[in-house]
Amino acid sequence: MRRITITLLAAVVLLASCNQYEKTPTGLAYKIQKGSSKELLKQGQFVKMHVEYKLPAKDSVLSSSFGRIPVYFMVDTTRMAKHSFIEIINQVAPGDKIEFVMNVDTLKKLGMLEYNNIFKQKDLINGKVEVIKTFTTQELMMADYQKEMETEKVRENKEIKDFLAKKGSKATEIASGVFVEVTNAGDAAIKADSGKQVSVLYRGTFVDGKKFDGNMDKDGPNQQPLVFVVGGASVIKGLDDGIRSFGKGGRGKVYIPALLGYGPNGSAPVIPPYATLVFDIEVLDVTAPTPQPAQPGMPQGVPNH
């Protein structure tokens, strides 16, 4: 009986030691679950991996590539990021998994972030990494990235179609992948075409109906119309594409997949990663662009060669 007890105790101790975290020079706690490959990542290799960051204090995911577009980068062992899993990047191989814990106070001391409404003093950030594969050249990596982008486009397209079908919406897909629901097409002779300046009222929401921005509500803080030149890259591409379906006086909704909105990174703290966006819009006016002031010492209308 005593021998069995000792053996069981030894097994528990061994299991506990396997689950213990090690620490990097900057205090990052980590543990590595080894896969089958013994070929550790090397300087100059291009690597594909999934990465996730969570804030356990708020039980929220800060960012995650799992189930989405993986992260790609070149291994550079001469520039190891402090208090990051990159500190141990040359200890892992394809198939390996890493769990790590970052300390917000340490990141603050290193000048990598400031305390705010998301990151508080004494907070921890939990992370995980799954190393997928490596590439010998940047061209091979980019070809793989393009495949992942196409997969993501198909995934987002299906998500919007499923959402619209459940909602009973009659929105139609335009060439770019944006979906437009026209309530009033507006004046067909005064279209919001490329190069035209538009004045727009809008309300931006997520698919759950939660508002994140807008100037359409009378009780909202922003009452001024949004003015921009179509095709001028001054708003997200999905809205720029969708507005072209309307003329002056037009009203409707524009459904924007993440890759035509704020993409994998989102726009913290308001827009989360991979957010599908919905815009209620009303096109107040469509005009010629407002002329820009001439450059100092340059007569207006003279090309700058």
C-alpha cells in the first residue's frame, strides 16, 4: 500500500512539474507543448501561426486568429520583442503550442502600453500560440497568405448571407462583396459616383444591433453630416463601395464584411477584430468635390511637376 502511495505521489509531482511555467528574462511566464517536429525555428525563416490574447480579469478575448487568418512573420532572433512569446521563438518548432502570461505592469514599465479602461494595474494577459508551418521564402509565405484571405472572404460572405436570410432582408451583394439594401435609391441623375463629394447621415451598428457610431440620431453627440469624396480612401472601403448604390436623397442599409471594414485588428476599443458592420445611411447631397487650397507659392490650377 505504501509503495502504491509513493508511486502515486511521484506521478502527481511529475505531472505538476510538467505543467509548471518557465520565465523569460523579462518575466514572461510560459510553457511549451512539443509537437512531433524537432526542427526549431531559425533566423530568416517565415512562419505561420495562430495567436490569441485574453484578458481574464474581464473574461474577454483581446484578439485571436484561431478560426480566422493566421499570423505570418519572419523569424528575427536579433530583435527579440520584450515580454512577448517572441522571446522564446527559437525554442519552438512547427506543431508546438505555447501558453504564456504577460504582466500589464511589466508592459507599462517597458513603455509598451499605458493603463486605460482596458488595461488596469496588476492585470494579466493570457495568451496561446500554435505554430503551424514554416516557409523558406517570402513568396511562398505570401502565396499561402492569399489562400487564407480567400478562405476568410468565403467565410465572411456566408456569415452575412446567413444573417440576412435569418433577418429576412432583401439586401443584394455588389461586386466588392458588400451587401446593400435599398429603401430609396435616390436621384439616378445625381449618383454618388467615384470622384463625387457626398454628404451623409449614418448610424453604424454591429449585427446584434449595438450602435458604435453615427450622426443620424437627434439625441446623439455627433450631429454634423459625414462629408467625403467617393473613391478618396477617407472612409472604410465597404462604406465607400456601398454608397455608390445611391443617389442624392437615397436611403438604405449597407452590410460590410470585416475584410472591407476594420479587418482582423478591428479599431480598439470600439470595433472588435473581424466585426461585420451595418450602416443605416441617408445621402443628403452629392456634389463636385470642394477645391483644395493651392500650395504656398503655387498659382491655383498649375500642375505640380
